[in-house]
Amino acid sequence: MNGMIKNIKALGFPWVTQDPFLFCVYHLDAYPKGNDELAPAVSLEGRHLGRDISGKDGWSMYHGTKLPGFPAHPHRGFETVTVANKGWVDHADSMGGAGRYGEGDVQWMTAGKGLQHSEMMPLLNRETENPLDLFQIWLNLPKKNKMVEPHYKMLWNEQIPVFSKEGVSVKVVAGVIDGQHAVSPAPDSWAQDVNNEVAIWLIELDANKEWQLPACSEGINRSLYFYEGTAVTVDGESINNHCVMELENGSLHIKSGVQKVRLLLLQGRPINEPVVQYGPFVMNSQQEIKQAIEDYQENQFGGWSWQGLDPDHGMGKKRFARFHDGSEETP
């Protein structure tokens, strides 16, 4: 192993992350055509509905029973960054927020002191298949921000900067590259302070292309995920299996092989605080976890005013966001 790669680990489910990140999962589902209810227009027989992670026929229903996705569930103490490269997500939450996003959009949601939300995947295409290509990344909050008011914002695809040169593109969800600054994240995010050097970059290299990953400061954690393509060379080391590489801070050379490659970079200054996790709650102590459970049992983080735990926004709705203050936005 060369000096720029500290460690190499296989990609599991979820992917291994480093502080300040808590979790990263990649969903790649070849959903079939949808029906009039935005659900799969095929039989669901043989699937363990409510907990289908089978990958049968190239796709899963996850916790959905009609639409694929994740019906209402609570969070406290961290942020979710959902990158919908392909396909669609219908969002609803206990603070009155709602939205439909996809095809390159990113939702940045601060759970803070707690909210419930649902993330359903409507199959809007009735004449063709409905592929889904989506990351969900959990970014921790420091103790001082764990109990902030919940918040979410949209980073519409048209707003997100892309660094490009011949055969290379880097979508800058967070951070800055070559003067291209990402859209500002949610206001209480660890990524809001530029000194934390948080970066979420979606990197693509066409076949037989090369690129120099810029250096970052000492003390910054960085993980490079190789998840599509047959081979990539990283700082002279040939990588032939999909994996995560934990990197040193210097600049390093990336070169694709005979096929296009896709990589994800997660980078940031560690928060360096205790992490105590119980399912969807991430706090600093067991007592805070106990309090989170009691608070949720008492008030359900604002309750749930939606009809059903798995609401969708219907066939005709375009991309939109309705925020907690009642304001609405479209790209």
C-alpha cells in the first residue's frame, strides 16, 4: 500500500465512514414500470413486504408495502444528505415539510432536536422502467447543535456546481474545488464552517482519463469510495475491487482504466466527540439517548398529520419543496 492510501476496506452495507460522517448507503435499484398508484406494475408476491432488502429482480421495496421506500421514522442529533442521481423521492415530515426531488437533486435535512419523515420512491414512469441511483449520507452534528430546530433545504440539480475537464466531472455537493463553491448547506451544519473542510464530491472519469485530487489540511478525514467501473489507479496503486480508501491529506493522482469509473469522496474535520447511537438517534451519552426515546414516545416529535405513514404526492406533481415555515420553492 502506498503512502497516500492509509487503509482499504471492502464496501459493505452500509459503507464504512469516518468522523464527522456516521453512515453512507448506496441504493441502486432497477425498478420496473409504475402503475396508476406510482407502485411497481408487477407482482410483489414472494417479497417480505415491510422489510424487503432482497434485491429480487434487481430491486427492493425496503420498508415500503405499496411504494418502495422508507415510511415515517424519527431522527434526532444529526443530518441526512440525500443525493438522488436518478429516480424520485417524495418527502413528508412531522413539521409540515414536503417535497418531490430527483434526477440530480440533493436534500439536506437537519434532524436536530427531532422530527419524523418519510422517504418514498414513486415510480412516475408508466411506459418505461424507473431506475433509482441514490446516496443517503449521515453527517453528525456537534453537541452544541444536536438540539437545534429541525430544518431542511433543497440543493436543486441546476444549482449544484460541477467541475469539469475533458472526460472528468466532479459534482460539488459540499465543499469547494477549483473555485467552484457548493451551495450553502443547512444553517446549523458542521459543513457550514469552511474551516471544517467538509466535502461531498461525486467524481466521474471516462475511460482512460486522469485527474489530480486536491490536497486538504492536516487533521481532515477523507474517504474515497470506488463503486462503479472495473479498475482505477489511485496514486500508482491499481484497485480492481470496489472498496473504500481512507486517504492521507496530500494531493493524489486518479486514473481510470478501460471503463468509466464513478467515485464518491467524503471529507471533513472530525468532530471528536463521543458518539452514542441507538437506531435513528445519535447523541453524546446514553442518558441523552434515553431522553430521546422518552421524548419521542411522549410527543412523536410533532406527531404525524399525513394520511398513512407512506404518503406520496401523486402523479402530476413536479419537483417542489414546502418548508417548515410554509414557504414553497421549485427549481
